[in-house]
Amino acid sequence: MERLGTGIGWRPEIAGDIERMPGIDWVEVVAENVCPGHVPESLLRLRERGVTVVPHGVALGLGGAERPDAGRLEALAERALALRSPLVTEHIAFVRAGGPLSASPRLEAGHLLPVPRTGDALDVLCENVRIAQDALPVPLAVENVAALFSWPGEEMSEGQFLYDLADRTGVRLLIDVANLHTNHVNRGEDPARALAELPLEAVAYVHVAGGVERDGVWHDSHAHPVPRPVLDLLTDLASRVSPPGVLLERDENFPGPGVLERELTSIREAVRKGEAARSTARTEGSGSPSGSDSTSGSGSDSDSGSGSVRESGSVRESGSPGPARQRVAVAQAAVLSSLVAGTPVPEGFDRARMAVQARALAAKRADVVAKVAPELPVLLGEGYRAAFLAHAQKWPMTGGYRQDALDFVERLLLASGQRERPDERLPLRELREWWLERSGPLPRPPRPAARLARAARRVLPRR
């Protein structure tokens, strides 16, 4: 595995700071935010200086019940080639559910949700990973995710699940130690046990990030300083294996470059501390803290899984979906529907934690829509957030965030057009013009569009 060194997540808000930072060996960019034909100049300059750029996907949904979308895979491959990347990364998560497999409406989470650690889910994930590996021009690494809730009836620990995934597919692992900490606080899981069970030779690189605890729930915010427990987990991992790369993630509340540089220094120190402990253990002849420097048995040739996972014929390599996909589809659709559409929480789930997750998903929708359509908070002012959260309560997201923004404005206009006296607090003319400018090229069902046009004419005459 290529040695990456110390890196930072590239974001437009801190692009200039990153270019001036000393000791940046590589950067990671959200794949969906890069257009292959229009790579940001900052990324091109970094790449020309020899800084490695790794695309990090967030929308593939490898843990979902459906096979990976060919168009999304093609887009991820294009970004890897455009950035001359040594690998691409994605998540062990589902991001959408519903559709033919579950005979239910298709819904989008707009977030990375955890898959159940069961044989069915592992079977589906393994096949999806193989499909992605075949479609990509460079190696794939997949990341463990943070979670606010647990699935009932899980059959494996996180470490066992990751070990068997790597063993059966040969996929590399992106280990996020901040997510291990999140799952420790929220789900009572032992991060040291997870590290001890990992196939360490499969580790491609490591994520480090900050978060915040509210009411006993740890939120993996990527908007706060990296806490000491996360750095301690990085040291623990480095005491077991030398990580090929370590990357700092920051997505919100960007501090000055001096603060980020100090966090990178703390990350380097945590790695050096772990490597020193591993060196001392070797010198004393006792091996690494986990008993060996790496876990044996991970390989790309085995499809049978390790001893902890049953053999299963429930996932088929081709043809109609096997029973495992259908079972996973039904379960994921029920969970996502309860989170975004207000249907009952499935049996066995912690209702309080599911309520926390539902609120977090709605808040994230409001935040991301404000980013992809920054005109809306300006037009609606202080009323934007309340109006959008009311929209989110009634209308689940069925497309991406840009479509969500269009749907939000469309329903504001429709509601105003259906009232005898339109809401005078809404800038209806500006909202109507905003919607018409952006909805034209998009394929939309004719009847809702016609209703909107009639409603718009009712609330405002054309200029």
C-alpha cells in the first residue's frame, strides 16, 4: 500500500490555507463535489506539487440492498482518473432505501446510516463491494461509519464484521477512529476490541475528526476540535500497525490555519507515540500490544469468509435478487421510513435514539439545502429554518439535496397559491423567479408543474 503520510480534507473554504500549510502530504476531496472537467485550481496546484489527491465518495450506498448504481460508479471512476488518484474510498453504509425490492416508496437519507452487522447484510455488502471493485480503475477502500442508533439482533462485533468483509473481498479499510469513539459513546462498543479484531494489513489510511456530546449522545460533527480519546485511539492503532496515512477531517466552523496546523501536529505526535510503543514491544520480544503486528487471514482470494461468518447462498452473483437482498431491503426501508417519513419505529430499536437520529437528519437537510441553494436563507431570512423543518416533517427527500431545495420552494408556492390570502411574509415573486430559473431543465412530472404554474399566476401576476 502506498505511503500517504499526513493529510487534511480539502474543502473550498480552506483551500488557500491548505496550499500554504507546511507538511501536507495529501488531501482528500468529497468525490461528488468535484467535476472531472472542472477540477478546482487549488487541487490542480496541489497535485502538480506532488500532493496526492484521493476522492472520497458519500453517495454510493454500498451497504444498501440494491446493487451499486452504474452511473455513480462511472462518475467515481472518472474522478479517480481525473485526479490521478492511487485509490478511491467510500462508506459501509446505506443512504437510500425503498423501491421494487421492498415494494415501498424510494427514500433518500441524505446521510450515512449504519448497516446491521448480520450475515445477510454482510453478504449483500460483499457482493456490492465486488461490483464496485470491478468497475473502478484503482483500489477501493471502505470506511466504518458513526451511528446514533443500533440495530437489534446483530450477529457480529464491528471488528469481526470488518475482518470478514476484507477477508471475503480483499477490499482495503479506511478506519475512522473518531467513528469508533462515537460508537463507544452512543452504542457502548469497545473501540480497543474493534482495533484488536481488525485485519491490520488491510488498513489503507485513517480518519481523525472532532465532535461534540449533547445530552449523552456524541455527534460526529467534523466541526469541533479532535478530542483526546480520539487521539488515544489513533495511538492505539499506531501501536499495532504503522498506518499508511492519517487525515484530519473538518467540514464546518473552520478555524484559522494555525489551529488546524496544531491539530495536525497532535495527530503526528499520537502516531509517533504509538509507533514508539510498538518498537519497544518488539525490542522486548513481546510483539505488538495485540499479540502480533498484524492480523493474519485477510486476502482477496477467499469468498467463503472467516470462521465467524456462516457460508451463505442467499446472495446471487447475477440474475434476480436473492432472499438476503430482499430481507435487507425490507428492513432498511422500514428504518429509513421511520426516520424521515414518520412511520412507526420498527420493533427492537431504541425509540429515543431513533428520535435523535430523525431530528439530526432533518437538521442536516436544512443545513445542506442552505449550502446548495444559499439564496433561500437570504430570501426567507430568519424564517428559513423553521419553514424548511416544517417541510421536512411532511415531505421526505426522494432525490438529492438540489432537488430537495426545488421541492421546498415549489411547495411553499403551491401552499400560498391555494390560500385565499397568500402569506405576506413570503417573498413570493422572488421565490417564483428562483424556482422557474432552476426547474426548467430538470425533468419534472407535468401535473405538479402545471399546478405550480397556476398557483404562481394566482399569487403573482407576470411582469
